[in-house]
Amino acid sequence: MPSQKVLEQKQQAVAQLAERIQGSVAGIIVDYKGITVEDDTKLRKELRESGVKYTVVKNTLIKRAAEKAGLNGIDDVLNGTSAIATSADDYVAAARILQKFADQHDNFKVKTGYLDNEVISLEKIQSLAKLPSREVLLANVLGAFQAPIASFARAVQAIVDKSNEAAPAEEAPAEA
């Protein structure tokens, strides 16, 4: 039987993880066994730079936190080594980074994930991983909005340039 102090620490860890899951838009659970410390350090750095929180957590704590957060359906993958990556505002960052890492490392596996508190399939995770980053998507949308305006501005500038070329030609004979 664990001591009262250990039990309180575990309950606090579950409460914090449940709050983190509820406050995130997306999360991925992975099996991290077999990766080197160097690879793990690079992975954590890339995740941190993208605003993704990555933590190694015991399976029972993940299970209890997920239940507390209302996230059901992940119990069957909670075996072996597990780590959870959560993102508070980017739907694709964790999936993109972790799936790319899993593709490059045979022992590292994506177990499951969720979007907006709903468990998603591995196929959906792989589809998310193929999406460009949020910044690239926003740039594409802005480019689409600016294209008609830029075309209009070029057309107006062409008219102005054409009228400026025609105006000096008409004035030249008048001076002679």
C-alpha cells in the first residue's frame, strides 16, 4: 500500500495531466522505447519549439487522467512505455513531428491520438501529419486573399504606365 504522501502526489499528477488534456486541442500518445538520448533530446527540442508539451507518463496515470478529462477509448493502447504530447492551439504540430520521427526510427511508434477530446484513428493521425504547418496554411490563405487585389493593382498600374507613355508622345509635336 503506497504511503499517503505518494498517493497525494499521484493524484496531483493525474489532476494536472487531466487539466492539460482538457486544455489541449490535440494530443498524441507514443511508445518511445529504443530511442537514444540524443534522438530524444532532438525530438523534445523540436516539439518545444512548436509549442507542444511532451512528457513520459506511467500508463495508469494517463488512463486515470484521460477518464477524468472525459477522453474514452485509449485504454487498449496503454501498455509498454508511453509518452504523451499535447498542443494547446495547433492541431497538427504534434502529429506531424511525432509521425515523422516514427517514420525515421523503427522502435518509436505512435499509439493513438485525439482531437478536441475525441480519440482518432492512426490513419487520421497520419493524415494530420501530412498537413503543412499552421503558418504555411495561413500563408496560403492570405496569398489566396491577396491574389485578386494584387492582380487589380497590376492592371491599374499597367493603365497608368500606358497613359504615361502615350502622353509624352502627344506633347512632343506640340513643342516642335
